[in-house]
Amino acid sequence: MRRDLTSALLLGLALVGAGVLVSRQAGTAPPAVAHSGSYAPLTATDAYGGGRTGGWAVTWTTGSLVGAALAVLGLLVLAAVGGWVLGRRSRLPATPA
């Protein structure tokens, strides 16, 4: 029983950590888009300039979405383990009839 609890806790922590790492890696990797045509897309400063975003903007890439999904899944596992532990501790002892 205790081994299952430990493995579920480690699984949740590993999923959250993997989600953070994948999301961070996706945010720092340069976009791999090659434009061979005559019309180049706007640069990041042109697209997000003008102070509309407060100086920062979140661009959701596939990697950042996968990282967010892994982190949410890990948090759900941790919440389930926490609920199971709290529910197990709050059981009242059986009273003889």
C-alpha cells in the first residue's frame, strides 16, 4: 500500500517536472520556420509591438501545449493522491455494536 502511494506521488512529481521542462524548452527554442517566398512574415517585435501586451506575450507552440498538458496531468495525479490520503486518514474507527 505504501509503495503504491510512493510511486503515485513520484509519478505526479515527474509529470509536473517534465511539463515544466518541456514548456520551458519550447519557449526558448527558436522557431524552425523557413520562408522561401518573397513575403516574409512579421517579426516578433512587429507582431507584438506597440505596448498592447505590456512588454511580453505568450505564443503557444505545440511544445508549450504539451508541457502544459503534462503539468496539469501531474497536478491531477497529485491532487488524487492527496485526496486519497486525506480520506483514508479521516475514517472513523469501527464501533462494536
